[in-house]
Amino acid sequence: MIKAYPLRDDLSPDALTEGLGNSWVSSLWPQLPTEPFPNLVMVADELDSTQDRLDEKLLASLPPEVESLLLVTEKQTAGHGREGRSWFAPEGSSLAFSLAIKVRKERPLGHWPLLVGWAKARSLSSWIPFRDLDLKWPNDLLLKGKKISGSLCSFHRLGDASWIKVGIGVNVGAMDFPPELSTQATTLFDHTEPPPARESVLCGLVDSLLEDAHSLKGDDLLRLYARASSIVHNTSISWIENGVEHRGRTNGMDESGALLCEEKGTLRPLHVSEVRQLRPEEL
Ligand code: BTN
């Protein structure tokens, strides 16, 4: 169990969990004390994927006064990442949560993953020197070149409301990574003394995400992001488009948040969700 918050009487947990099946929801704690904390927090001891459970049916069932919903679990058994990959999230040391935010400030869709990446970097800089963090476009967070956090981001139009759903995994505690991840992934535990509690990391991230979602101007976001991401500048990358591998060199981002890349002498925006930095031996 991660954290409990006082229950507010005027939102009925029964109404909110109706149709979901209750086995994975151990508690509901509506209305955290102050803005910009989420209106509603759901904590599960165990579930398959916070991103899958916080679905449109759940969002559509919320009373209109709920403007943000956090779902966090102690044990995520079938977490997934981009491109259908699974997400390694050992119980007790990984932080796994999804946060749905009702959109107050409309943005180009391509800005949302960047906002998530930036909010993560800003928040984790409470524990890690900013110079050791790097944003791998669009929203992976690297610590000394290894991945410390991955995110999923999706947009949902439900009636009159628009929601952004953000799913975040952060490696916080001691972790024994499997061989295929050990050269690419790291955890806060290995870079902090003492390592932060997952509750603190969670609260910091949620705070930054809500604050930036509601307040950060688009041009400021692009400027801040570009300063925090080395891959955006003059980096050789590859990406897959329609099943074909392409290669090129990055040269900033356009106004929509797309990565600009020079390929065979032409600069163009990339509309992909994933790029890979080429290793020196691949150049
Ligand atoms: C990636 O790097 O490919 C994205 C990883 C996202 C993992 C998080 S953990 C919480 C949420 N639930 C999921 O199933 N995935 C996201």
C-alpha cells in the first residue's frame, strides 16, 4: 500500500467503481487536500496495468467536478510500454501510476508527450543534478545515459471534456535488472544517498505534471524541452516508418513538437513515437 488520503463523503466510491469489479481496487481516497493535487486518488495493491484500468469508461463515469484522477499500484503485473513492449516493474522498488488530467489549456497534441518528459525532468531534479538528466524525445528520461523513466501519453475526447492520460513508470528502489536491460536502464537508488521514498517521487511528479499541464506556455515548453534534451540537437538517429528503417541527423523541433531531422539532404518533421540514437560504430 502506498498512501492513504481522507475520504470525502460527497463522492461515492461505489458509484465510481461500478462496473469495474472491485478486486483490484483496495481503496479510494477522493479529494486530496489542496490544488494542484488530483481530485481523486485510487490505490491498488495489485493490478495488471494502471494505463489499461484507467480507461475511457472510468473517465466517463466521473462526476463533472473531478478534474484529475490518479491511479497508483504497488504491484503492476502486466505493465506495458510503447510499441507493445512490456515494462519491468518489480514490486516494492518501481513506481507505476497513471494520471488523467482534464484539459484546461488546449495544446497541439505533439506537445503533451514533451510536457510529460519535461515535468519528469523538472521533478526528478529534486534528487538528481539536472546536468545528469537527459530527455530522449519524446518523453523517456535518462540518467547518465540510462533510462530511469518511461511514459505513455494518450488524448481522449469524452463529451465536452478532453482528457490527457499519462502512464509513468519510474525506477526508484534497488533493482536487479534482467541482462537485456542492465546496460540501458538505471534506478534512483544507484544515484542517491539516501534514495527517495516512492511516495515523495510520486507526489513530486503529480505536482509537476498538473502544474505544467495547466500553466506552462507552449513556446516556453519547447524552449525548456530543447535545453533539456541532447538528442534534439545534431544527433544521428534512426527510426522506423512503414516498416522501413530511416536514418538522419536531428536539427531541433518544429512548433508542433515534432523532431526535425535531415535525411538525404532534406529537413523534415518526424511523425513517429520512437527514435534511436545511433552508436558511434553505426555511423
Ligand atoms: C515506455 O518506455 O515504453 C513506456 C513505459 C510506461 C510504463 C508505465 S508504468 C505505469 C503505466 N502502466 C502501464 O502499463 N504502462 C505505464
